[in-house]
Amino acid sequence: MGDENFDAIVIGAGPAGIACAYTLAKQGKTVLVIERGDSAGSKNVTGGRFYTYALEMVDRGLTAEAALERKVTHEQIMMLSGNRAISVDYYDPSFNRVGGTAQSFTILRAVFDPWFAGKAEEMGATVVCGIRVDDVIEKEGKIVGVIAGGDEMYANVVVAADGVNSFIAQKAGLIKDIESHAVAVGVKEIIELPAQTIEQRFNLKSEEGAARLILGCTEGIHGGGFLYTNKESISLGAVFMPEEVARHGRSLPEMFQEFKMHPAICPLLEGGKTVEYGGHLVAEEGYRGIPKKLYREGFLVCGEAAGFVVNLGYTIRGLDLAVLSGLAAAKAILEAASPAKVGPAYMQQLEAVKLLPIMRALDGFTDALDIPNLFGTYPKVAADLFQKLYAVDGSVPDHLRKQIWGVVKGNKLTLRQLFADGIRGMKAL
Ligand SMILES: Cc1cc2nc3c(=O)[nH]c(=O)nc-3n(C[C@H](O)[C@H](O)[C@H](O)COP(=O)(O)OP(=O)(O)OC[C@H]3O[C@@H](n4cnc5c(N)ncnc54)[C@H](O)[C@@H]3O)c2cc1C
């Protein structure tokens, strides 16, 4: 490989890197993807839901072939407080079908990523796993290749799709070392269960799936839980802000274990076998976390390396945005008239595929999720209120307004605090 000059070298076989490689290879470009994991997906952690419109933008019909788990027909939000739980389940069996395809599916990265990498190989890309890219090669101010496994490899364009906390974008001088407030740390288990058991426990028809985000499971720490049903397993995890975990004093595994043992969660996992356990960072700042510059001559940054993730509280989108950015990078490489024009063309493509407009539109959610009471006090207020409403013991109940006020005061909230959080939430939305 040493002497060959590729049209593009892509670092990382995640959804961003593979979408880029697939698109370039399909147009006859020579593409080398270098992945440090033993196989694509082996080093990745995702909650587990993927919006498939992005695959259709890469190539029509790709979703039908994709290694997907269950189509999400149950969108759920759960709040935990003490041993209590409130659940909202939005069920729609034909939810937002686009061209006959369900809008989102649960996925397992260890299955989905190798499938996607295989498709890029079918198009002609070379995917090499088990090798880490250690540095970029610079000549006369341009990036012209990479150093990986002790070898130098050259390309017209190097695409950094190496995920959150991109070491390669740092080497290229585009980003600084990540700051702790910019990321959350996620832990996740995959728990195997028979398909029928999953369907009974989650009230699913065959092939249907549930996506559940959970508030109140992080002991007041900024973060939340998630649960996704796969064909024959459940993905259960939680994300926490690392700075707050450090101050909190309890370890992540301890808090996660307690979450698993919650009386509303534990029965869903009963009899299951944990087959995978992982931890990973996830970018948290949305649009504001995107680095000022996403390119240099001969170099592009895409996917989560470029901060393309939005956490909305009720859903998290990183995979679809990764695919969109990989597609935008490939289109820029294909259309640019000269190497110097690839970077500006990439920025235009990020607009054209609607990635940047989506992220701008969802920018305010970051502020809404900054309300500290959201992660402990408000789930408790909601549970206390439900307890009051549903408890019947023969006594004369207080007027509803008095009951609500009693709950608010009982949780040491003031009108001023409620008002301030309300205004903050409204502004964010
Ligand atoms: C706990 C958690 C839950 C999440 N849930 C969801 C969800 O439900 N839905 C959603 O859409 N998004 C979710 N996300 C976000 C999503 O996983 C990411 O945004 C997405 O994976 C980013 O894709 P990517 O291709 O940019 O990077 P990645 O998927 O991280 O891929 C980067 C690849 O680069 C490789 N690599 C890194 N460095 C090097 C190197 N030096 N040399 C060679 N290879 C290298 C890595 O091994 C990896 O395979 C979640 C994230 C976390 C942590």
C-alpha cells in the first residue's frame, strides 16, 4: 500500500466513514478505510436507534438490505423516582413510513457496522481493520496522507471519521483536547432474551420495537437512561456528565447497577444474559460544539469527530447525522474542481444535505437539558403528584390546587424556581 496514492483515506469505519467510503467507491474512486477495531463496530457503543432516511440518501433501497433489529413503533418516555415510575408510550404501528420503510430501527453496532462496511467493499472500497492511524502527514501546509501501523499512506484527501474526541482532528490542528463539560460518558449492556419474551414484556408484535428514554435514573446527575429492544436482546444504558459524577462520589457501575435493579426495570430484564458491556463518550453540546473549522487543504472532519450529535432528551441523533456528514464529505470530494476547493464544497454540502440546518434548528434543546431539576427533582415532583392523585383512603381530598402546591413545597421548590425553569425551558424551545 505504501506507494499507492488513494483518492481518499478514511479514518474510522463508523457510519460517517463508511457512508463517505461507499459514496466515493460507488463513483469509481480509490478509497482506503482504516479502522483500529478488529472489525467495524467492535469498538463502538450506541444506544441503539437509527433513523434510516440517512441510508436512503446514500443509496435508495439500502435500508431494505440493512442489518437492522426492530422497527421502532413504541416511542416511550419514563420517569423514575425512588421505586416509582411514570411511563408514556406513544404507539404508532405505521409510524412515519417513508417510501414504505419505518422511520427508525434499533440496531446493534457489532452487526450493523460490519454490514455497512461490507457494502462499501462491494462498491470497491478497501476496508482494513485492526490498524490505528497514529498521525497525519503534512507537506507544504497540506495534509497528504497518514501514518498507520508504522507505514506511510498517501491520498488526495484524508477524511477523519474517528468519532468523538478525534485524535486525528487534534493532530491536524483543527480541534483542541476535549473538555469534560462537552461530553457525557455512556455505559451500556446488551442483555440477551428470547424474541417472544421481549415481545410479551414490551407489548410488541413481531418485528416491532420500543425506544425508551428514561429520566430520574442518574441520582440527580445531568443525564438519563435508555432502553432499546432488539430482535433477541435489550440494549440498556445510561449517560452521565463526567464532572458531576466525579463530584457525586458514587461510581458509574454502582449507579448503573441500581438502575438495573429498579422495580420498574428489573422485571424487564429477568432471565436475561449480559453479552456485551461497554462505555463510550458522546458529544453533548450540539450545534455549539461543532469546531470552528472542519477542513484544511487535503483534510476533512466528519461524524461525531465534528460534533455532529444532537441530544433532545426524548431522542438522540448521532448515527443519521454521521451518515449525512460522510455523504457530504464524499460529494464535496467528487464535485470540487481542485483540492483547495474540497473544504468549502464540504461546508456547502453540509447545508445541502440539511445537516447544519437540522443542528441549528435543534440548538436550543441543549439549554432545556441544562435545567438541573430535570434529572432528580422534577421526576420526583411528577411521581409525588401521581401518588396523590391515585391514592384513595376514604379521607376528603384537598382541592387539586392545594395538592399540587403541597407537592411543590414538599420538594423544596419555590414559585420563583419554577418560574425561572419554565422561562428557561420556553426560551430553549
Ligand atoms: C451511550 C451512547 C448512546 C448513543 N445512542 C445513540 C442512538 O440511539 N442513536 C444515535 O443516532 N446516536 C446515538 N449515539 C451517538 C452515536 O453513537 C455517534 O454519534 C455515532 O456513532 C458517530 O458515528 P461516527 O461514524 O462519527 O463515529 P463512530 O461510530 O464513533 O466511529 C468512529 C470509528 O473510528 C475508529 N477510530 C477511532 N480512532 C481511530 C484511529 N486513530 N485509527 C483508526 N480508527 C479509529 C473507531 O474505532 C470507530 O470505529 C450514542 C452514543 C453513545 C455513547
